[in-house]
Amino acid sequence: MKLKQISEKDGCILLSGLQDFDLIHTFTCGQCFRWQQRADNRWLGITGEHTVILSQTDDVLVFEHTTAQAVESIWIPYLDLARNYAVIKERLAQDDPIMQRAISYGPGLRLLNQDPWEMLITWLISQNNGIPRITSIIDTLCRCFGEPLTCGSDVVYQFPTPERLAGLDSCDLDICRAGYRKEYIQNAAALVAEGNVDPYAWRHMQKEEVRAELLGIKGVGEKVADCTLLFTGLFKEVFPVDRWVKRVMATWYMGTEASTEALHRYAEERFGDLAGYAQEYLFYLARDVL
DNA sequence: CTCCAGGCTGAGC
DNA sequence: GCTCAGCATGGA
């Protein structure tokens, strides 16, 4: 793989020589909820206490309102740009026409390495919910209870800390309109704030150990646990998300075995759009390759 | 009005 | 073990 080049121009950081990366594929496939699309195909985003505006022209990625050091230490890892996706895609596509199609829908998709605490709350909110409303709830949560940061002329709010959420009165969270998920959020925040659960320790633990810890949290089932693990990118190994797909299929397809063919049929019928195919690709990435 | 959306919990078998 | 109603909310 060609080495990426970092340079500066007009106060922006440029990363050139990118391969197998597309901002739109990566941000619209359903793995994240906090990137805002702006004019001129620019994307405003935040992770932790770092904000940035991204735009892309072919193999050049432009970072505004940040530093070369942050690009190296924060954004390249967050965007998973150091990984060679060409070999991954080649392996996935081999002898698998449906995977070839899935990849062709989102060839520039990358698996983001997102904040584990943020992912836990995000996927708790996602249950039995729609994507626009998930986005809205998370946005309100951050605007009301997160610390503001500036990014150029924009203001972006950090994801609220566990301590902040744990310290709220129950009715304070009503503004988010999270419904019955409110108590899940508060319970999880209390667990983390009191040190009974430490999302930042997960990277030092075994995957199954983390998964068991997650499943012990109220409101966390297999899907929430899997999505939390998957979209933090913590475990680059065999990932059990197929168990979730299998469970869904068991309900919808009266079968108990999750054959590859059934999985493909599920994806075909369940998802007819780019996001769906990109997601199937994501799941395969996590399950079979990373 | 009903049904559904990137599920999970708790109760009843 | 398994099934299934109920769950807050808002949009179709």
C-alpha cells in the first residue's frame, strides 16, 4: 500500500495517497450518529475532545481546524486509515458474488474506532428506535449535558460524561425524549460513574469478558452489546455479530441454522439500499477479518 | 386510527 | 430453555 503523505496548505492538513476510503460510505453506513454534513460536502465531527471538519477530493482528505499532530494521533486511528482494506476486501469478495456486490455499494467504508462510553449509550438509545430519532436524542443529550467546543465558527458539544449523566435528576433527561430508555441511560451512567463498569478498561480485557459485562447492564442485550463492541473497533478478531443476525433470522425465517445463504437472503430482503449493503460488509469485516 | 423503528425485560410456560 | 406483551416516542 502506498504511504500516506501529510502536508499543510492554507491552514489545513492534507492527507494524500488514500486508498479504499470514502467519507460518505464511512459516515452514512449507520455506524455513527455525530457527523454533520455541511455545504460543499464537508463533514463536521467530534470524538472525545477533538473536533474537525473533513472533506475529500479523490485520494486527498482535508482536515480543517486541527493540527498535524491531532491528525496522526487522533484522526488516523479514529478513521482506521492505517489498515490495509484492499487485502480485506479481496479476501471477502473471493468466490462470493453477494459480498462482491456488498463491497461495491460501499468500497470506501471503514470501521470507525469510536469512544466506548459513547457507544454504550448510543446503542442503548438505538433499541426499538429509528435512525433519525436516535440521532436527535443523542444530539439533544450532547447539547444539553456536554461541554461545548469550537471548531472554526461552529460550536460542537462533547458527549456528556458518565458523572454528568449520573448526577442528573431523572426529569432532567426528559428533554431528550428517550422514552423508556431513559432509565437504561441513567443506570449505565451510574455504573460507570461509580466505577462498577469501566469502558476504557475494555481494551485491556478479553472480548468475552467485556461482552459478559455489557450483557449484565440493564437494557443491553446481544445486539446492543455487539454494536457497542463492533463500533468501538476494540476487538480486531472473530466477532460474534453473526449470533445477532442468526437470532433475527430465527424469528423472521423460521430457520434455526444461519447458513451463509440465509444470511445473504436476509441482507437482500432486509436491506435494499447502500446503507444496508455497507452494513452487511461492516458485519463481515468485523466477524471474519479484523 | 394503526403500525413500525437497527430490542430488551420480565412473566408465564 | 422458549415465547410474547409491553414498553415511550414520533413519523408514516
